[in-house]
Amino acid sequence: MHVRRSGTALGVAVLTVLTIPTSAQAAGVACGGGASTGRVSVNGCISAERQWFGDVPYREVTAYIKLHNTGPRAVAVSFEAEKSRNGGPWKKVGNSRTTVGAGQTLGPTAVGSDTEFCDGQKVVVRVHAKAAGGGWSNWSQASTKQCQT
């Protein structure tokens, strides 16, 4: 029994390390308000990691999703992310699907990313999800004006 608990703890620690950016300049992930699709709650999250192209700073903006299943069974969930710069048109940056176990929280999980100049313009990402057999949730947004969140 002790070996099983140690293995579970080690597995959780490894998964945690894998979901956290590891570079010295890694940006934090900030999450916005929530939405839901059935028994799955959805949060949109964003990071903006600063990079340099010669003397010009830019940011790698990444959209993340955080999912929490409050139901008693695992559920398959499809999701997608879009990005808008300074109130402009929405651009799809990624989509995927996963299974969320009963009572399980997944994420933040990267959905997609795009490159933006560091010019103080507001970048907004939004995500939504659809649980198997259900409809799409409302959009959950997160935003930043900075090169690092």
C-alpha cells in the first residue's frame, strides 16, 4: 500500500513539473472567469513569455484551458481557443480533446500559441469546451497587455 501511495505521489509530481514552463524566463499563467458545459467547468488562461528577435522584443502568447469535472463519471471533452489583438478579429490558435475523470481537474493545458510584438496592445484569448453529448460552453476569456503575465 505504501508503494502505491509513493508511486501516485511521484506521478502527480511528474505531471505537475511537466505542466509548468521550465525556462528561466518562463511566464506565469493567468486564468480568467469560468463557463460550463454540463458538469465540466471551463477556465480560459493566458501566458505571454518575452522573447527577443535581435533588439526587438516580442511575446509568445499561449492560450490554456483548465477543466474540472464535477460529475460521477469520466467525460470526453472537446475544446478550442481563439485570440484577438486590441479588439480585432478572432483568430483560432488551437483545438484538441481529452477525457476528464470523475472529480478531476486538468490544466492549465496549452491549447495553442501565437507571436505578438511587445507594443502594449491588449491580447485576449478565449476558450470554450463541449462535453460529449452536450453543447458548447460560453467563452471563457483571459487577457494581457504585457510581455510577461
